[in-house]
Amino acid sequence: MNEQVQPKKSNNVTIVILVISSITILLLGYCIISNIKKNNEKRKEIKIQNAEARKRDIIFENKYNLIRIPAGEFKMGSRFRESVSPSYPRHKVYLDEYYISKYEVTNKKYCDFLNKRGKHKASSTHPCLDLNDRDCLIKKLDDRYIPKLGYDNYPVGEVTWYGAVEYCKWLSEETGLNFRLPTEAEWEKACRGGNDGRWCFGENESLLKDYSWYSANSGRKTHPVGGKKPNAFGLYDMHGNVAEWCSDWWSGSEFMPCIYYIKSPYRNPQGPSSGRLRTFRGGHCCNYAISNSSTIRRSNGPCGTSPYIGFRPVMTLR
Ligand SMILES: [Ca+2]
Ligand SMILES: [Ca+2]
């Protein structure tokens, strides 16, 4: 009797093991397949997002001359203490994504703004533009602001910091997008175009004439925007032509390290919280090569004007 029961028991155990193994294999298979499915869906979603972002970038570039600067880290400031500007010490900075204008703002665009506004005052005390300066390339004729003959496509100069800020506010209202002046960090990252050197193309000074209107080739005059080579991001005249207002209060004094650079926050630095002067960057058509570098920093009172200080806006999606 016993001899017959023994094989039946072992058969049952085998069946149970087989059933459990099959269920485990089925479950494992299900997990693997659903994981592959999920990964494929994620990849598809990223692909769609990237395609949409590319489409958006093309629209922004074609419609508003904006170039996207991807989020990420860069090294800000000069490697060495230099006598030309307090751009030391070099420090790491992380910036969120932003868009920046391919060109300096022109007299023609600035006239569009002034004509919509109907006056060249930012407030009762702050002018947008030093219209009475004979160097100003914009004039008022029969209540209309127009560029002086032949200067439509030249960068606007004689513009105050307030005038640059007001233009960005107007552009935001016109387009429904969020325009403002760049921070110094945004300006410098855009200027470098991924290059750690003195200029956007590296250290070879003889190449500067291809990228910049500066003392050696400008005749001490500004020139139409976009006339030289763009940097690696596709931005024109970051070195020279007109220097460009930034949003930051000024920190620094000649021959000294920049105090703000020593304690600058790592993420999206906005500059000192208060001050007397505003920063402008990039050098201009009368500056020597060394003063047209990616790190050159200067300052002026927010109501100060010069034919050689203009600006370009940035735009952020958030
Ligand atoms: Ca410039
Ligand atoms: Ca002036």
C-alpha cells in the first residue's frame, strides 16, 4: 500500500513547483514588458517635448530674433586679477534656461517703442533717452520719433538704464512674453558661447576683428547690428559695437576683486541687492581689444548716457 502512495505525493509536489514557477515567470515577463512599455512611452514623450521645444525655438528666433541659452553651469569672471575691470575671482554659476536677443536693439526698434509711448520719459524724473545730445541717432519730427537718416539699423545709444528697462516692459506688453534686461551672469554666459577664453573664440586676439567693432576697425563709430560673425550661440556684437546695460547693481572698484563675485550665489545670481550705479557689459567700438573681452565690466548711473551704451533684452518662459 505504502509503496503506491509515495509517487503520488511526489507528483503533487512537482505540480505545485511547476505552477509556482510558471506564475513567477509570467509575473516577471509582465513586469519586464510593462517596464519596456513605460520606457518607450517616456522616450516618446521626451521626443515630443524636444520636437515642440525645437519648434518653439524656431518661432522665437524667426519672430523675435531670440536665441535659447540652455540651462547649465559656466565659469564666470576672469582667471586673473586684471587692471581693466574688476572681474575677478572666477566662480562657477548655474543658470536656468533663457532666451536672449540675437542683436543689440536698433534705433528703428527703439523708435517703435517711443512712438507707442508718445514720450521719451520713463518717469517724471527719469528720461529714456538723451534726445538733445547731438550724438543721439534718434530725433523728434512732428511728434514722431525717427532714426536720423541712414541710422535705422544701428544700435540705439544715448539710452538710459531706465529707458532700457521701459523698452523691455513695452516689448512684454506687445508680445505677451516676459522680456527684461539680462543679469550680468546671463549676459556673460551668452557672450562666452561655451568658451572659457578671453573672447568668445578663445585667446587669439587677431580674430577679434571678425567678431567685433572695436578701436582697431570701427573708426570710433558704431555700425549696423549683425555686421560681424556671430558667436557659437549665434549672437552678434556681444564684443564691441555698443556696450550693453544689464539689470545688476554695480559691485567693484578698479584694480580690486569684485566683492559680489566672492560671495555670489551659485544659482541664478541677480547681483547686489542695492547700489548707486548699474552695470554694463561687452566693451564698445572705441575700446581696445582687451576691453572688449567676455569679462569686461563697467558701470554708469542709471540716468547716465553715452553714444556707446545700448542694450539687448532677454526673455524667460517662467
Ligand atoms: Ca555689444
Ligand atoms: Ca549723453
